[in-house]
Amino acid sequence: MARTPPDSLFPDYPAMPDDRFERHLAVHGLVAGLDEAGRGPLAGPVVAAAVILDLQALPDGLNDSKALSKKARERLFEEILVTSTVSIASASAREIEATNIRAASLTAMSRALHSLPLIPSYALVDGRDIPPGVKCPARALIKGDARSLSIAAASIIAKVTRDRMMTRAAAIYPAYGFDSHMGYGSARHLVAITEHGPCPLHRMTFRPLRKD
């Protein structure tokens, strides 16, 4: 499947993500944006989302999830689900351990893309890499969540979904406070690991959990 150089189209970085990529590629058919959340935490899955936006019904205020408040992300999450075609997938802590976080993230994005109920003609992927097995032309965009609206939408879906998963995990493993740090290596989390040891959600190949 043909690939285009990552930044060969619209190489500039706008102040906020826009729909230039989507409108340029829409002549070929549907365009899906892919992103993931949860590469850095010590615990929990990595979650990916694929989003095909309706360019005539864009939710107001779409932006990179990292630039939004929790309240704004939650609002946009619901609006994206109503106005867009969305698929969500994940790779577990065990899958991350079996390969590595990069491979697991790409696998999760591939799963999300191939689970869409509609078949896209193009995929816009946040980062430098194309997920394995992608069956349509794909473009990797460095900092894509700050450049492409569909990738920004996918970043919101992935982030909110993962946060909700970790909040549910906090009820199962209350000693770790997953609902406050979402599995990242906060001081509270590190103290909990020291006191209680790891739980099944922890990524044992990540420092400081990894035993060399």
C-alpha cells in the first residue's frame, strides 16, 4: 500500500488543528484520524481511537486533548460520538510487555481503524509510524493531534476512554489511586507500588517495575 512522506503535505504547524488534510483528501473518500493515549503510564492499557469526522458537523472547539480541560474533553467526547464515526481499541499491559509500547500502540491503532463500520479511503496517523496491516493509503503526521481535526478528535476519544477505564480500575485496585494519576508514575503511585507491590494492571517491563 502506498505511503506518502510524513510531512510532504501542509508542512506548517497551525495554531490549532484544522481540516486542511481532511478536505484535501476527501476527494478520494472517507478520511479517518488515528491517535492513542497511554504510552507513558506504569499501569493500564494503551487505548487507540479512529474517527471519521463529518466535515459539515464539526463539534465546536476541537483541539488536541492535551490542550483541553477535563470538562471540555468530556463535552467533546459526547459530541464526537454523536456527529462522527468512531471506533475504539486497546492493547493490554500484557501485550505491552510481550512486545514494547511502540508496537502495542500501533497494534491498538490498527485494531481501531479496522473496526470502523465504514471503510476509509485514507488514514491520518499521529506520530511517525503507520500501524501494521493498514489496508488504505496512510499518512503519518508528527504532532498530528495539533494539526489535523480528525486526529485531534481521535486523541479526545482515546484519552477520555482510557481515563474512564482507569477510574473503573481504581474501584478494583483501590490501593493505587488510579483515578487520580491514571497509571502514571506520580509520587503517590510509586509509594503505593512500594507498599503493596504491583497489581495485574502494571507494566512489568517499565521502570521502576522492571527488575534488571
